[in-house]
Amino acid sequence: MAKQKKQDFSKLVKTLNPKQKAYVNLKLRNPTRGDYLLCVFNLVPFKGANILQAASEVAAESSTGTNFRVKTETAFSREMNALVYDLDLRRNLVWIAYPWRLFDRGGNVQNILTYIVGNVLGMKEVIALKLLDVWFPPAMLEQYDGPSYTLDDMRKYLDVYGRPILGTIVKPKMGLTSAEYAEVCYDFWTGGGDFVKNDEPQADQDFCPYKKMVKHVKFAMDKAVKETGRKKVHSFNVSSPDFDTMIERCELIVDAGFEQGSYAFLIDGITAGWMAVQTLRRRYPEVFIHFHRAAHGAFTRVENPMGFSVLVLSKFARLAGASGIHTGTAGVGKMAGTPGEDIVAAHEILRFKSKGHFFEQSWSKIPSRDKDSMRLVQEDLAHHLILDDDEWRGVKKCSPIVSGGLNPTLLKLFIDLMGGVDFITTMGAGCHAHPRGTKQGAAALVQSCEAYTQGIDIQEYAKTHKELKLAIDFFESKQSNVAKLNKKVVKKKTVKKKK
């Protein structure tokens, strides 16, 4: 088999022109030694080119080259060439190594993405080019921010352990006045919920002025905290038309009198841009930076031949310093997604070391064989708090945020798929569509979570918890045939996983 592979590769190499050969090294020794950022692409070449020819053109365009070899290159510039170092001809997979010295040394995530999934997605030589997985070497991780305020910090503030953070998205997502919006927040919080977020289009609309919305939410939070004796969190969308307005909105929230820890900054990371994400991380290291991934489907949908995977997006969000990013509901909710995509991505950003689609990523900044690094891996797997007083040793966790069609009847199903409770769930209609309204919807969510943590079947628990009973009756009757089918498929996968 290995002999046949060498023969196939040898034939392909002979088809390369001199320029293309400069971007290929199928004998690259130890690509994980630390000099390179590694990528795996699904690549289908345009008719008239073979996969290695197309891959070499991708490597050239995404590093130092162009469509022709130029006279201005130097011996040093050639050291910065990206290199195609492996192929899987059966699955149309291409491995490319990028010298990470190519990238802006200021820890600039948008700069990396401009290289590896920038112009290359528009090249004539390819009819499919999807970045499936990426690997960051330890020395490169040192140059990037990573999260500062994490899920662990939010748990400490809320005094919530052993279960997910229970949140909601205010619905309808648009059309409520500032006072009406705050009333929904109050109802959810007094129903027992922890976390409320603006939806991704929330801004400074005339019917809901931003300044008033912030003011009313502060009043509603204060009242809910006083009545429940529990702290609460609100995530404000600070995505804006320009840098100054984004910072003005952040400062408005900071100056509104909220307790530190009770607010998060939500940024529409793809549409607002990676610069906005990293600006928030650097300016507000003591605030939870909430990455909403609106528009991600244009790149991540499995059926889309161009772009990048959910895993890649999520890993870059962690690298950039997002405290949390939406990772999908793995087919349980209304959005497209599978456990193979969404759960893998969630684990990758949550754990200190995890296996992706092709690479095992360690988020350690010190050598992975160092005894302290190995200890951190074990403590993380045992769900102990890590990187608390030794954060120089690695990149902190980024929380999965799970939303899109979930309701209290589906919570346990998703937890079982996830294999743990370290995530924030934000149910919209799953709470607000409850027959008795938002407050009872929040109570039903809390009761569903109580049933899980106590190991009691949800139907049994509902016999003595009326809000949950109403939720089950309502949502089970309203589920579409597609949702019911998805639920059966996911349950089967969960059972197989347990076995």
C-alpha cells in the first residue's frame, strides 16, 4: 500500500511545473515540530488539473506566490512558502504546512484567515476547497490572546456548578420596546434562569433605543436579583457600524452601574469581523466576550464545497480570545449540524487537549511532554479548574454556547450527546412559547435541569412539577416530523456512544 502511494505521488509530482514544485514537499520531515501551522483541506480540482497541481497553486496563493513565478523572490522569501506535504487521493484530502512566521506577529487572527481561506476560495483551479481542520503549534499559541474571562469565571460569579448555565434569547428577536424587552428579561430571571442575551440583530433601533434598553435591563436585573437572591447575567450586543460606536456601547454598559461579572459583550464575529472580536478581548479582559456566529453557514454547511468547518471556526474563536462561541445543537435543535461536527467543535474549544477531525490539538504553550502540561490534561479531563494561577502554561477554555430550537424536553438529550454540562444553553421559543409564558417557561427549563442532575426521568419529574408538565405536553405535540426524526437519530447515536 505504501509502495503504491509513493508511485502515485511520484507520477503527480512529474506533472508539476518549476513554480508549483517550490510549494510541494511530500517528504517534509516532522511537520509538527513547531515551525508550521498545519491545515487539512478537502480539495476537488477544476477539470484539466490534477489534485497536486491544484494544491500547489493553493499553497502558493495562500503564502508567497501568485500565478507565475516572479523574478523578485529571494532565498529568504522561499523559506516562507507554504508546502503541500501529504495527500489522500481517495478522499480528495490535502495537507498544507504554513510557516507561522508568515503571519502578523501581533496575534492577528484575521491575518491568518486572509492567507488560508482568503483569495484561495475564489481560485479557478478548484471547484471545492473546504478547510476541515487546523493545528496550531505551541510556540505560535504564545503569540495569541486566547480567552481571559471564561465559563469558569461566570460559574464563580453565578455560583452555578454541576449543570449548564441556563439562558434565553429574548423573542421576538425584534419589535419589542426597551421596557418590553426588560420585562421579558425580568420574567426569565425570576423564573429561575441565569443568562439572557440580545439576539444577533439587536442594535439601536428607533423602537428600542440602545441606551434605554441598557437602562431598563439594569433595573430589571436589580429587581430580579433582589427577589430571587441569585445573581444574573445579560449579554449585550455591541456590534456596531464603526469602532467608536462599539466602544461607546461598551462604555455605556460599564458606566450603567452593573456589577462586574453581570454583563457580557456579544459580537457578531463573522459579520462584524475578527478585528472587533480581538479589540473587545484586549480592551475588556474582565468581560465575557460572546461570539455570535451569524453567517457562519455560508462557510461551514457540510454541503457547501467552499469555506471551512465548524471546528475550524470554533478553534479560531478560541485563539482570538472569545470567551464563548455558538457551536450548534448537533442535530437536536432546528439548525443544521451533526454530532460529528458540533460536538467535536465543542470539545475542541473546551478541553485542554482534544482530537479534532484530523489533528489532536494541545492548547499548551509549554512542551506537551512537560510534566505540568501532562498534569493539566489529566486535571482537565477530571473536570478540575485549570490555568487559574498558571495561565502562562496554556490557552484558557472557550465555552460552547448552544442555541437554535432547543426546549426543556431536549436538554438531557443534548447533555448526553455533549458528554458533560460545561456549556451555556440559550433557549428562545423553548422558554417564551410555554403555554403560561416566559416565567413558567424558565421554571420548566430549571425543572428539566433538576431532573437531569437528580437522575430522574423527565416524565416522572413532571408529575410533581406543573411547569415542566405543560412544557412537555406543548413541545411534544408541536414538534415537526423532521424534529421527531432527528430526535430518534440522535438518541440512537447517544446509545451507541454509551455502549
